[in-house]
Amino acid sequence: MTIEEKIPFMMEWWTKAQSAIVACNFRREDLTRAVRESNAMLREGCDWQFHALHEHSVPMLIFSAGIGDILEEIIKQHSQMYANMRVVSNYMDFNHDGMLVGFKGDLVHTYNKNEGALRNSDYFTTLKERRNIILMGDSMGDLRMADGVPNMQQILKIGFLNDNIEERLEKYKEAYDIVLVSDSTMDVPNAILKKIL
């Protein structure tokens, strides 16, 4: 199945999933507790990376086809959201009573996570002079995250291969510059950053 053929099914699945979440009567205050009580965590080394990029004024974009509110809460509980960071994701929409009533904006999914999602934002002006990118992803769809970046000169693609390793390894090796297999750390990306920052 091609990407174009997969997108309608993905949109339908996400729309149904979001409707199911809304039907659970989820409240804004439930978010912090749910993340705290979960086993969600960041990769080892994320805290150092976030701080180092902030200290050197390097913009950091985090594209996620998940739920941005949850991702930001995980970052806040395990590290810190810095001014140079921007999360592009699916965000919950709460009413004035704090009850989840839907999701904001267009759906972000595996195949539309890219720079185009920021084109009309103030953050895009921060990026337009940047020429070099380190792209990190854990799916083949993540390879498109730098699509639309103007004036890009260099891109280093680091792939995290976490499951179906035997089935996916060759494709990852063809698509990514570096493939990290079953690596739950940021050791390799951080070693690269230490050399260039």
C-alpha cells in the first residue's frame, strides 16, 4: 500500500481514536496525574540535549503524531520545555470548565510531520536562516520531517529502530545515515552534538 493509500485509513483511525478520548470525559487536571502515574519517559540523555541546544540557541522542533499536551507534560515532568523548543502535534481542546471537547487544528499524522506545518507561524522565521539539520526519527514516515525546509545544506538522518528489526533493518540502513537498533538513549546524537556545539 502506498503512502497516499494509507493516509485516508490513518485519518479515519485517528478521528475515531480522538472521538473515543473525548467520550471518556477527560479533564485538563487529569493530564498531569495520568502522565505522573504512567511509565512514560524520555530517552536517556534528552535532558542534556534539551539544555545544550537551549544554551547554544539552536532551535529544536519535535514533530509528533501523538498528542502534544501529553508529550509536553512528559517533557515538563522529566526535563524542561525551553524557549527554543516547539512541539508540532495534535493538541487537545478544553472548554472553560476544563473538559476535553475535541482536538485543535489539522490532524498531524506520520506522513504530514514536516516543516510545512510551521510555514505560517512566527517560529518559521526562526528557522529560515538555518542550513543544517539533525533529523531523528523512529519510522520511515519521519524521514519527511525536513521536507519544505528552505536553504537546507546538510541533513544528518538518525533512525531509531525499535521493533521488527530483522524486517526493517535494510530499509532503515538505506534511508537513514545512522541506524540505532534497540537503543533507548540519546548517546550517539549527543556525542555528535558535543563535537559540533
